[in-house]
Amino acid sequence: MQQSLADNRYHRLGKKIFIFFAGAVVLVAVFSLATAYKQDYFTKMTTLYLFSDNATGIKRGMAVKILGFNIGEVESIAIEPNAKVRVKIAVQSDYMRFVTLDSRAKLFKEGMIGESVIEITPGSQELRPMAHNAVLPFSRGHDLSEIADELYGEIKPVLKGVGRAVAAVNDPEGDVQQSLRNMNKISKNALSITEDVASRLPRLLDEAESITKTVNDGLPVMIENSKQSLENIRSATSDLKQITAASAHEIPQVLQGGQALVKDSRSIVDGVKEAWPVRNMIAPPQEQPLLIDSYVQPPPPR
Amino acid sequence: MFNHLRPVKYLLMAMAVTASGCGSPPAKISPMLENAVGYNLQGKQFSQSKDYRNALISYNKALQVDRSIENADGIALNLLNLAQIYLALNQVDAAQASLDEVFNNATGIFQASQQIQAAMQKALIFNSLSQHKLAGEWISRANVLCGASCAQRGLILNVQARFALDEQQPDIAIDLAHRALSVHQKEMLSHEIANSLRLIGEAHLDKQLSDKAIPFLQEALQLDKNQGLPARISLDLLLLGMAHKNISDHAVVFFRRSLAVSQAAGDLVGEQRAIRALDSVTSARKCQPNELTRQCN
């Protein structure tokens, strides 16, 4: 009975082992394919080369970006016989349409403490894309120390100026110190003036009160007079308006009459001029000669 | 007695009045000519106020209008006026050109009297430029054109007298000036009468006949004063001073009066002449009285 049981467990054992290993192989294969896909092993890549003076900051596997997108990586770094560093990069062929003949590659750091990356600037779309194995012009961006040097160069004169300003402020014979002393004097004078004003203030207030009282006493009379004057003016204006309104239609007539009178007078004068015997007394206007005489100015004395 | 003739008298009077009233009215001038007259009178006003630039503009406008209506008298008159203005502005060539146009009379529209005037003005210009020969030629031309009688006869005689005096021919000058004087006295031209009198006086001074010169010069002075002509008054006084040279105090008074008039009128030439005359009296009297007119040094 025990024998029969043992036989059943080992029944078709070889087949079972085969299935187990086959399943493991399939799983490994699927995992490997997935990894390869993830690693872009199935993406078509274009190889480009960069040449640099040195390899500082460049390392294998470094990302290559365009417009901030990761499009490839550094495949290898090697020293050339002419002491130049050759960097081989692989760029996904799909993005090669942006990498045209006038594109440039630049090494720079993403953020203050970020990774260094190679950024490719997109070229003009009118030009054709770079060919496989082409050389991309390369330059290095400013690293932190260089930026710090530049910053220091710019800040240095400012700092010197601040130093001189501080020295000038501290100089006892300087303008600032003298101004402060003057301010002190002015403050003291202002204080004494204030004290003086304070001492006189009660008397001034008394006088002001007296003036106010006088004005208050006289003001009603003045207001009454003003009212009367305004009333007179209003009345006179009203009269003037009435006179103007009454004569409004007469004024143009008077003016027209005046014009007509002038015209008539002119006509009368013209008529008189034309009439006998006046016409014989008036000579028609004539052009006149300048006086010519025989006087000769003697020559000036010598 | 003649009452029956009264209606006839009234009738004759009425006819006379009517006849005189029917006389043709004075010819009206055209608007264009009116313009020319306006510009001409404007030019005269500018000239009298010594604004010669504007006078030039006005006379040129008058001339242009006169040319456009071929008013020959106006053209000649304005050309002669322009010559005087150009001369006042020291533009002698332009003055000569204006006078040549009148004298040459290329269009044949000008009258002889206008040509005579042009010739006479040219003579005076040449005289002022000290080109005495040319001046003599032009006054001769004027004289030939004038013939026996013309409106400018007196002027020509006076100018001839002046030239004779400058050529130190006082007798001829006196003769010519006297003839001019009689012409001008007939025409009542005061300024020309004064010119003739002055010339006679100056000629007598040249002949060292001071006593004869004085009455002519005094009369000339009076006429010049009446017309208010400062340069001529100053010259009359100067000549009177020379005529009184023998009585030095009198001479000094006349010279001072001459100086005062010239100074007041701003006549620098007259002023210099008077100062020089005063110096000659106060100094050692190296000059003869008649020599002063010839700028005795």
C-alpha cells in the first residue's frame, strides 16, 4: 500500500520537471525582453561624435537632451592621437529631425547640484538633419566656479565702492559727519526757537482772541454792507439786461444806418467831386518825380 | 434906364453858366494807372523818410505797372526816380542803367525832356565820381538836346556853372549862374534860385571879391532856410564865414553856426568842413579865404 502511494508521487516526474524549467525560461525571456525594451534596445539610434579639449564633466551614460527631452546618451569617451577627447553619443533617430547641420551641443549642469547633461540646440528646419556618425560642434557651459569668478569680478568694484562710502561716512571731516553736526546745531536752534515760541504763545493767543473778537463784532455789519452792494449790482445788471434786450433789435439797425450813412456820404462826396465846378478844381492824381536840382555837394575835406 | 435889357442879361448869364457846366469833366484815370500812381506816391514817401529800400520796391512796382500799360511818361519818370534811389543806395551801375534806358530811348516812347533829365543826372553822377570829363560830355548832350529852350534850361546852366567853378573858371561860372538865375526867377523855383545865388557868391569868393559875394550868399541862406535844407544852410554859412575871413571874429561865428547846423543834422561831411574852417581861422592862417572851399590844409 505504501509502495503504491510512492509510485503515484513520482508518476510522470520528468514531464513535470520539463514544464517547470520551460516556464522558468519563458519567464526569464519575457523579463529580459521587457528590460531590453525599457533600455531602448529596440529603438533605432543615430551615432554622433563630439570633440572636446578634455573629458571633465563628461561620463559614459550621461544623458543627451534636446529642449529638455532625453533623446540619447553618451556611449563612449576616448582620447584621440591629437590629444582631443572624442565623445560618442547615440541619439534616437526619431529626434534627428531636430538635429540639423547648424545644431550645437553644449555641456551644462542641470541646477546648482544637478547632473551634467549634453544639451543639443535645435537647428534650422530648412537645413537637412545630421547624418549618422556626423560631428556635432561642442562647447562647455560655465561651471559653478567660473560663474563664481564672473560674479566676483562684477561685485568686486561694488564692494570697493561700498568700502569707500563707509570710510567717507566715518570720516570726521567728511560731508556726512559735518552734515550730522549741522543737523545737531539746527535741532538745538529749533529747540530754542520752540521754547521762545512757547513762551510767547499765550500772548499771541490773547492777541488772536482780541482780533477774532473785533472781526466778529464788525463782520455782521460788513456782511450786511456786502449784501447791499451785491443787491445793487444785481439790480444794475438786471437794468442793463433789460436795456440791452430792449435795444437788441435796434443796435443792428443803428449800425446798418451808420454804414448806409457813410456810404451815402461817400456817394455825395463822389458826386460833388464829379459835379461842376468842383470837378474842375480837383486834379486827377499823377505820378510825381523826385526833386532833381543842380545842387552839388562839395567834396569832403581831405 | 437899361431896365428893358435885364431879361437879356439874365439870359446871357444863364447861358454862360450852362456853357461852363457843359465842359468835359477831367479824364478819369484807369484803375491800373491809379495803382501806378499809388506805388509812385508811396515810393516818394519812403524816399522822403530816407527809407530807400522800400522806395526802391515801390518805384519798381510803379514801373512794372506803367510798363504793363505802356504809360511812357510814367515809365520815364519812375526810371529817373529809381536812378536817384539807386544812387542813394550806392548802386551806381543800376542808376546808370536806369538813366541809359531813358536816354537811349530804344522803344522811341520817351520825350526829349525826359532824355535831357537823364543826361543831366548822368552828368551829376560822373561829377560825383570825379570823372569830370565824362560829366562835361553828358551835360553837353543835355544842352544839345535842350536847344534854345527847354524846361531844364536853368538846371543845365547851374550845373555848367558848377563845373566851370570846379575848373577854376569863376567868370564863366558867374555868367552861367546869372543866366540860370534869371530862368529860375521866371519859374519861381526857390531851391534853384538859391543854387544860382550860392554859385555866384562862391565864384566871387574865388575871385577874392568877398564884398560882392556876401549879398548873394545871404540871399541864398535865406532861401535855403525857408525851405529847411540843412546841408545847404551849413554850406551857405561856411561860405559866408569865408567871405568874412578878413574879420576873423565874424568868420568864427559863421563857421560855428555852420558846425552847429551840420552837427544837428548829422551831416558828418559838413561837420568836418566846418571844423577845418574853424581851425584855419584859429591857426596861423596859412590859407587864403577862398582856398577853404578847396579844402585848404
